Amino acid sequence: MMPHEPVLDMMRRTMINLAFIERHAGNEGPFEVTQLINSFLGALAHPWERLKEDLANISISEAKGAGWPLPEQQGGGDKPESLGDLLRLLRNGIAHGNLTFLSDGRGQIQAIRIANYNRGRLTWRGAISVQEMQTLLHRFVALVEEIDHESRLPRRTA
């Protein structure tokens, strides 16, 4: 089927692909963590560009209070002040391949360390469990769908 809303349809299709690969993951592939990282690019990067102003209005404390999983900061630069800042750092770090896989001690990926650099200088580094990264991506997609739905509602006039 031909997409009619390129940004939203790409996000939705990415999430369907992620769910399929998670259901069929195995030791020889497909690899669900690899797809999770790829899904961050397809489902987060494009909508983030469109919604970065809205996301900048959500503070980290608000996001945490609302149950958003947040990476544990591991040095480098200032703490992000908004959900938009945090998502930008994650997006940039993933897009530039600044990833380190952290093992569970049994040969499986338990968490991912993501770093952000500006002109070779570390500006932020955080670690997030695979499960929390999945939850964060699903929360982001739900927020995008909510914002999109609200923007389609007729506006009340006084």
C-alpha cells in the first residue's frame, strides 16, 4: 500500500516491522535489538524533526513523572533539560553509530550505551536497558499519534 502521510506512515510501518522481528527473533536471526536500533531511526528521527518544538516543552521531570524510561547519564556534558533534548541526543548518537552493547553476562544484549559528540568532544553519554528502550520508543510513537490526532481535531472558536 502506498503511504499517504510519509512521516507517520514510515513510523507506523517501522513499528509493525519491529513487532514482527521481535516475534520471530532467534539466535541466528532475525535480531530484535538490531531492529530496535534501526526502528529508532525510522520511527523517531523523522517525527522528532516535525515535533521538536512540542517535545521541548516537556521537562525531564514531567517525562519521568509520566513514566517515561530515561537513560542513566554516564558523564559528558549537561543533563538534558527536556524530553526533546534527550530524544535529540539519543537520535544523534544512534544515527552516528555511537553505540556500545552491554552484556547480561550470558551472551545477550542487556543494555545499550549511547554517546553524543560535538566536533569530537563527548557532550552526553547514557545507558538504557533494551526493555526500557523498547518502552521509550513505544511511548514516543503513542505521543506522536496523540499529537497528530489532536492536530486533526477541529479547533473551537470563542
